[in-house]
Amino acid sequence: MLIQLNSQQAKLKDELHEYFKGLLTPELKAELNNPEHFEGGGPEFKKAMLTMGKDGWIGLSWKKEFGGKELSPIEQYIFVETVMRTGFPFPFLTTESVGPMIAEYGSDWAKEEIATKILQGKLIFGIGYSEPNSGTDLASLQTKAIKEKDGYIINGQKMWTSLANFSDYIWLAARTDFEVKNHKGISMFIVPTNDPGFSLTAINTLGDVRTNATFYENIKVPDSHLVGEINQGWSLITSQLNLERLALVNHGPVEELYRNVLELAQNTKISNDQFLTDLSWVKQNFAQIHSGIEALKLICWKQTWIMESDQLNMAEASVAKVYGSEFFIEAYRLLMEIMGELSILKNDSELKILNARLERMYRTASILTFGGGTNEVQRDIIAMAGLFMPRSR
Amino acid sequence: MDFSELSHQQEIRESLNKIFSEKCSPEKLKNFDNEFKHDEKLYDFLASNGYLGLGINEKLSGSGEDLYDLGILFECFGFHAAPLCLTGCLVDVAQTLQKFSKNENHQSIVSSIAQGEIYTSAILEPLNHDPENPTTTAVFDGEKIIINGTKYLSEISSLAKGILISASSNKGVILALVKTDNVKLTQLTSTANSPLFKVELKNVSIVESDVVHEEGRGLEALKYLLQINMVMRSYIALGVTNKMTSLIASYTSEREQFGRVIGTFQAVSHRAADCFIELECLRLVNQQASTNLNTSLDCENDALVSKIWAGNACHKISYSAQHLHGGAGVDRDYVLWRYCLLAKECELINGSASQNIERLGLNITANQ
């Protein structure tokens, strides 16, 4: 048993840290501070993606035969951690989830045209899973793809299609068989957003993160846009969601914020001879967060270590999701208490950088407890797979 | 990074579980519920099979210094609520002497501990929340050192050959061994019926060779003792809470109400799932603290985090277990009650969660 990063992994962390310091130019930072570009999609963001493609920092988890680096899960975790600490809205879902699946299961066209361009930083995908009536019960989705000669006709509506407003394609789950059990009749498609049958309306959220409702009206795609076997889409969705969950609860961003608030509090005088950190309840808040982050870090590290040996532990993956998402909410609250009423300000000149971030983070935190597999379902899984209890009803 | 147990560690876990299952059955535990809770036969059995040498150097009759090995012993001990007291002897005395004393007599004490000799510690003091500053005093008087003070929560002291105590002196904090014959012992009655003692030291005279560390390293040694004690207590807590969680799972999977097993109610299964999450966190922070202590003598924050999680897990899981069991949980003919009492002991001895949160906060905010 040894619970530390090895020297190579520590080196990778430093290397990435330096790289992103260079990548985040003042112009890019300014663009990312604009609510319209919080999630990327602006010209500076696109430039940065191309640079990263050229420098080989996309496709880390991809197999070497597809042009990737085939990094181990722990190295990928370090990558996600470091990127998230910088605040750069790296499109993980495109590059690390959808990309490798297209590279592996896509048609010849998809492999050449799509996978290659993802590696070059030229393409962004939105994820089309949820629908107005299919959220937690995703397998009940009703968007349909009907087989025609040479292709499929797609009709339906998706919800929460983030990034769709600047995506090139949607990674779309559609029903291709209506006779079988829900999850057995789903297939995955690559749907171009420049098709005239594609449209969207914005959904503006509590956390200023823009997402979209997307509409698919008689969109015809050729057979080459089907990924994997027909009616075998469910396994692609679930394996993608497993990866996504771990990335969602990465301990990097919350630890970065904790360190920043700590540094600020250590330097904030509240009287002639007292700093903010001299208050006992402030110390206690920091200690609560510290002990929470340690547990989160270890849960995530253990998950990556499990993934490295290709084992799957459903209960522990769900522990990571539930614990991480609920801890974030608690941690942001404790940090905001430390900064007090200042932390509700968005543009205080002195504390702008930090507080604007804290103010925004707390507003986005709630999506993680229900997004990526709601915590009730995760707790059901823990009780069944971890404690061998009967299925609840 | 490696979260796996080595094959010898898996073997230790398996054999200990086997031994404890056999020797700590509910019927056997009953014998100690109202008696002096220390199973001497079991203790000797563990000694003669090498389990008291876990975490002790091979040269000192042990099986190697890996503290994770020792953690397994404490986890299994907690899981089976074994009627033993191991912390004072195997952790406080053996580990501190092994790491800090250059004295050959002390090294042979460590070796004798691995073979079943009992020593204990007396570190904590009534209402002193800062064990790094003992109220017990040591005065250097020529060749002699005179100790005065009162200690409590000292384990199985009446069976111990010697007691490791902490005291403040004009040369700083010292840790020294005193002979049990030279102190006054009073047995205390405590919540989990553990054989704990008050130790009164009145003008107890020792010599410098009884001090178990080099001059000037007393505080370092005491800090180490307190840290490793926290971590090993957290391993007991892990075993205790693990057992309580598995009792929740099995009980709620069988108990029927309204025509169905109660584990199928989400309110029940989700409370059980929360115990599982708490348990996972505790396991991981313990593993981190014990493996880091393998390579460093000072891992205070890791140890504090461990004990904070232990304190919280003991409290939360104990009450969840009692609640989800209904009346069975408090019935002394069922097994849960012993774990609930042990949990309270683990939670509070050597730093409660709130106390340790305060300390951790102090450490974090002080480090610029």
C-alpha cells in the first residue's frame, strides 16, 4: 500500500501546470470572463484548442493506434485536475469520452473525418441524452431514428444539450427499436448541427451556464453516422457516464479555491493585530474543508487506481459521485462564510478574482447532485452493490 | 500509487478474522461484559502466533515495521469487539520505544512486548485537552528525576510491568517508563467496560535511563505517540463502524414490515448507503495516515484528519445502526450494543472530532 503520486506523475503535474500558464493568455482569460464564453466557444478558446491539438495535449486517454497518448487513468486524472484548476473550459466530453469511442467504434468516415479532427482540436460535440420526459430514467428516451435507404431519419427533442450553441456535432442517443425493452433499442449517432433540421433555444441557468433545448426535425444522416452496432448504444452511454462521473468530482477545483481563500484570509487584517485566520470559527471552517478534500482526493485516486487494473467497482464509483457532489456544496458554503457578505459581490474591485469565482461556483454546484446520474440512484446502487441489500422500490 | 494489500497482509487479515470469530463469539464476549475485560488466554494466543509483533522490527522479535500491518490488527480487533486492550502496549509503548529509544533495555522491552509481555501508557490527564503540555511534572534532581501528577484512561495498568508516562520538566517534555509498583492505581468504570485506570504519581523517583528518548526529543516523541495512537484508534473505529454497517445491511435485508423487507424502503437503504460512504472515507484517510507514518515521524494533519473522520463515523454510524435496528439494536441479547459503546470510546479518547478540527484549523492557518 502506497498512497502518493510517484515522481513521474508529480513531474507530469508540474509540466501541465507550466503549459497551461503559457496557454492562458490575458486575451483568453478576458474572453473566459465574459458570461457568453464561460463554457468556451469564443475565438481565443478556439485558438487555444488548436494549439493544444498541435502540442499533443488532446487525446491523452486515446489508444496509441488512434493517435492518442494512451495515458493511464491516474495520469488522465492529473490532467483533468490541472486543467480544472486553471479554469480553462476544456471540452472533456468531446475529447476524452466521445472521441475515443468514435475512434474505436465509428465508421471509416467517422474515424477519418471526426476522430482526427477532434485530436487536432478542431471539433466540439454536444451530448444529446436527456429529453423533456427522460432524465434520470434515461433509457425511456423517445427521440427516434428510422432506417431509410442509405441512412436514418431523426426526429425528436433533447434537453440540457450543453455547448450545442457552438458545437459542430451532437453525440445523439436515439431509439431505433420500439419493440424491445427500453435500453435495448437505443443507438448512437453523430448529428451535424449545420443541418437545416437542427435548431435550438437557449436555457439560461442559475449558475449563468448556458445550456440548450435542441430540436431534430427530419434530419437525414447516412449510415456512416451510426457509431457502434445498431441497438447497442446503451453500453456506449453507460461507459461514457462512468468516465464522466469521475471527472465531475475531481478534487482539483475545490482545492484550488480552498487554497486561494486560505491565502486571502491569512493576509486579510480584521483589526490592527488580527487576521481573518485568527478567528476560531474561520480555522474550523478551513479544517472541515481540509478533511473533506483529503477524503475526496483519496476516493478519486482509488477510483483511478481501480480503473488502471480494469476492475469495476460500482459501489465505489457511486460513493465518489455522491460524496463529491454533496461535499462541493458544503465546501462552497463554508468558504463563503469565511469571506462573509463580501462573497455575494460580483465585482468588488479588491477581491474580484476570488470572489467572483466563489460567487459563481456556489451557483453551479447544485447541478452535480442530480446531473450525471442523480444521487438517489447512486445511493440505491451503493446499498445494492456495496451492502448487498435488496433493490429498493 | 497502490491501494492493494500485499499477500502477507491479506493473510494477516484472514487469519485474524478467523481467530477472532472463533474466540470472540457473542457467547464468549458475554463472559467479559461484567468482568475485567481482558482475555489473557486470547492475548497469549496472539503473542505466541506472532500477532503482537506486527509493526515491530524483525530484530526485535517482530514481523516488520509496516504500520499498515498493525492497522489490520486494530481493524480486526474493532470488528470483533475483542475483549482486549492493545493500544497502550502495542502502539504507545512499543512504537515509541522502537522509534525513539537508543537504550538496549528499551529495545528488549519492545521485543518482550512482541512476545506477550504487557506494558502500558499513561499520557492523558483529566480535563487537560492539550496532552502535549502535561500537567504532570518531572524535576531533575541530581541523578534522579522526581515525577508528580495524575494520569487517567491508562489501559490494563494492573497487569502492566511498566507504564510510559509524559511529564513537563525544565528540560521540556519527557517520556519515561515508571514501574507499576511505584504508582497508585484506581480502576475506573467506563462506558464500554474497558479496564482503564487512574494513575497517581507521588514523588515517583526514576533515573535518566528510564527516559525513552534522546535529550531534547521528548516533544517529538510525544507528538509521534499521540499521532500513531490517533491513527490506530481510527483503525479500531473502522472495524467497529464496518461491523455496525454490515449489521445494518443484514438486519434490514431480513426484517419485514408492511409485507416487505425494510431494506427495500429507500429511506432505509439510503441511510445505510450513507454509512457506507462514511466508512469508505474513514478507510481511505486511515490508509493514507498509516502509510505516510511509515516514512515520516510527523504526519500530524493526516493523523488529525483520520481521527476526525473516525469520531464522526463512530457517532453517525452508531446512531444510524441503533435507529435502523429498532428495539433489536438496544437489546443486550443482540450484538450491536457492544459496538455502540466501543464507538463512543473510539470517538472520544485522544481527541474528539471537534477538538481535532480546532487543532487542524490551527495548523492549516499557521502554515504560510
